[in-house]
Amino acid sequence: MSAEQEQELPLFKQVPSPPSAPASVPVESDEKGSTKPFSKFIVYVDESGDHGMQTIDANYPVFVLAFCVFHKVHYSEKVVPALEKFKFKHFGHDQIVLHENEIRKEKGRFRIFPAREQKNAFLDELTSIIEESNFILISCVIEKNRLREEEKSPNPYHIALRFCLETLHQFLEEKGEQDKITHVVVEQRGEKEDKDLELEFRRICAGQNCMEKPLPFQILFSDKKAMSSGLQLADLVARPIGLSVFRGEQGNRAFEVLKKKFFCAGGRANVGADYQEWGLKIFPAQKSERPR
């Protein structure tokens, strides 16, 4: 990205409010009737791999949960238009959902590549959009074989969810937004699965977390047919994160781009380094790893 682009898209630029804004800042009532303003951030969540523990896929024995944290102004003014233009260019319309699995396996509407060169160009352009989009990445990779050895009745999704929410709170503290309502958007999976997830989400936010205090997060379930740019980006980044752990010895260009997105020690001046155990947690932890 050029210096001019960096100036145009500063990370989480704080846009000054007009003089009349303080009297009309959006607020929402909690269950006790008190009100809190919304934070400047929105979170989109997706997963990669199966979170079940009965059978483990030898070809992909990990579960990944990925949180993509966007500043709302940058998201609405830069990220969404970039993805819309990409769709118009390649499909002629925007009524298509970008799914990593379907793109990789060239399923359905993604059977559009007459040769490998065309597919590579498509992926390169999509990777560039991700690279130029400013967002913070928080993720947890569960190594299911090791987890089954160490815990009796583990739930990979719940373990990953707690880590990601705790880290999200830490990030919001850094931005001074920790006391405001932040919405966390997930894709609907099924009535039972959604109820189970919402219950665990509420438990964690009620105080069952490492800080032992309430977290002002609210979960939103999005219909699978909704064409949310944020959910599509979360879908695109989850598998490369899992492959970086399961097949770390292989080249992974997508993950090289994502390294600079992770929440890390040392702030934005240290992007691409010291993100493990900060923005990226691998669980169970290796014995050689030191807790932050």
C-alpha cells in the first residue's frame, strides 16, 4: 500500500463528531433498563472445521474461530464498497456470497475459471482487498487431537469463544471503548446450535471470563442468505489461520497477509510480530509456550 493510501485509510481513524452529536449518540437499554452508547466497532465471526469431538478429520483436525473487528466508519466507507465492486467486476452483479470452500473447490457460481491463471488472478485480487482492508483479527485454533487427550468433555467452540471475547475486551480497553455496547455478528447454524451458542455467550459476558466481570457485548445471528461483507471476510480468513497451525511448514500467502491483522503485543507499531497468545491463541498450549 502506498503512503498516500495509508494516509487515506488510517487504522481505526477517529472521526470527530459534529457539535450536536453528543445529544444524539445512539444508545441501547440493557436488561436492567440502563443505557449505554454503541462502540465504534463491529465484530464479524466465522469458523473453520468441525467443532464436534466424536470424529476428527485427519485431513483437517483443527477448529478455528475468527473474529474480524472493524471500525464502523472504515467498514461502511471502504470495505463494503471494495467487495461490491469486486463482485460486479467478476460476476456482473452483487447477489453472490463469497464462500472460501466454494471458491477453493470451484463449486456452483465459482465455476468461472477457464484456466488456472484466471483463478489465481481472482484470488490475488481478493487477497489484495483483504490486505488493504483495515481490521483487527482475533482468533483461536483448537488442536482437537491434543484437546481430546487433555480434557474429558471438551467443547472446542466454547473454549475458542471465551478466548476471543476476552481478547476483544482487551482490545476495546486499548481503544477506550470497553464500556460501550459492541455487537458480535455470527451466522445462523440451526435452532439448537444457536441457542447453545447464545447461552454460552451470555455466560461469558455475565462474568465467566478471566476478568471475572460483565462484558457489554451483544450477539446477533445473521441469516445465511444475508450478504454481509463482514461475515464473508471472516469466512475467507478462518481456514488460512487453521492451515498455518496444521500445516505450518507449507507456504501460506494468505496467512502472511493476515499476520499484520492480528491483535499483538506492542500496539500497531509491532504488527506482524508477537501476536501469538495475543490475537492468535493455539489451544491446548504447547508446554514451551509462556502465558502472556
